[in-house]
Amino acid sequence: MQRTAYATRHKASRVRAALKAARAARTRRGARGSLLSVPAAALLAALATGCTSDPGAAGTDVDAKIGESTGTVAPPGKYRTLLEPCGSVGRSTLGELLPGAAELPEDQRQKILRGEPASTFDTDRRAGCSWKAAGAGASHTLSLDFERVVSYDAAVSDNDRAQEVFIRKQVAALPDSAVPSSRSSQPPQGSADDRNDDRNDDRSDDRSDSQGADQSSDQSGDESGGQSEPTEGLESRVLDDLGDAAFLSDVPTPAGGGSTAQRRTVSVAFRTSNVIVTVVYTEQSSSTTAVPDSEELQDKAQSLAQSLAGEFSE
């Protein structure tokens, strides 16, 4: 019995030592470190003992925060994975959003409805999908972007970090008049050390600024080619009753390529816990005189966003 107890304590000690080495190595490298970079021999030697029931080994993964053993750790976000975006929209919904697909032969229609996955490094952190169908009267494009935000600062929760990222997107996408005191709502700059800790995350977040809702804001203003702005009540604005926070951006955009066709892009972005979802829906008329209907585009984009929010909540 004494020999068995000694062996158990020895195994547990080796596991704790390996985890301590992992945390120390991760701290030296900064917030982007992970257990995978610890020498394999150290981890295998500890884990091969079979002492996986030791409490010190439970719950360890690549999302662990720095400094977790030095004090109180902010809670992790609700979501640890993302939905598969190309499979998150039903075929009937896609048929309504992409009416031109119904005019195509069956094999082409099915290919369009499957969508085109976005190329991302880690689909548990970032995933997307896009669809496009051209019809006799207009062409439509739809894109989804899912981002799971992780804070590597032990004092900052994933939810708080996601809120900071979302506020930055909202301020960039909406005019000042659409968000009261929007500039004052931007996340604080923090110390130099804080900025260095989040530098890698910021690079990922900033890439999202060129996608989703921010695509529309970059094309607004003088580049609208004289196209009409949405009528009163349909302007770009903050939305209620969608996730933890949401906004809608509606702007006329130039068709490009010298075309004088009318095009409009509606983007709906929302945050639910530590996940940010962006829906971008665009219609381009085949005629130079037909103007895409803001109300219809907004209704469809918001309806899809509500459906996705429900899927994440399940």
C-alpha cells in the first residue's frame, strides 16, 4: 500500500512538473505559446505514466491564459468551437437569398448552394463561407464570417475581449451619428505591455476589418456613384434584440469595372458571448435604372442573422 501511494504521488508530481514547464515556456514566448511547443519528451514522459486523473492535468488546452497560476483568472468564453458556416444556412433560405440559382441547371444550382469555404488558418478561431448566383434581373452574393475571440490576458475575459473587437468594428462601420458617443465607447488603449500582449490577436482582428460589415463602410461616401441612401428608418444603425450587441450597415456601392449598374450591400454583425458573426448580403441590378430595395435586403440579412444567433445559442 505504501509503495502504491508513493508511486501515485510520484506520477502526479511529474505531471505537475511538466505542466509547470509548459506554463513557464509559454510565458517566455508571450501570449501565443502553447503546450505543443514544450519538448515532446517532457510531456510524454509525464503523460505516459497514465496519471491522467490528476486534477492538475484537467482542462488544459491552447486557449489557456497566461498567469493563470498566479491569481484569479477571468472566465473563458462560452464558445470553444465555431459552427461550420457553409452548412449553417438551409437550402430553402439560400434559395430565397439567391433567386438566380433557381434558373440554373440542377448540377450548377447544387454547386452554388454548397458555398465556397473561406481559407482560414484555424477553423476553431475563424471560419467563413460565400455564395453567388446571377439571375436575369440581378445577381446576389452572400458571405458569412464567424470569429471566436480568445483573450490571452488572465485579467481579461474572452467576452470582454470580444466586446472590444466588436466595438472597434462598429465604430469603423457606422457613421458617428448612428452611435451616440461612439468614439468614447472605443476600448481603452491600455499600457504598452497590454498592447504587446494582444498584438497577435489584433492582427487577426484587423484582418476582419476588411471583411464582413467593414466592406460596406469602406465603399460608402463619395464612391456611391450618386446612388440613393436608404430612406429614413433604414439607415445604418445599431440593432436591438440580436445577440449581445449588433449593428447594420446599408450603403450603395459602385458596381466597378466601368458598369453603371446599381448595387447595394447590407451587412449585419452581431456578438454572442465571445463569437462575432458578420452577414454580408449584396444585390446588383442588371439594369442601370433598377435600384436594389434596401428594406428587402435588410429584412433578409437580419432574418438570417437571427437564425444564426439561434444556432449559436443551442
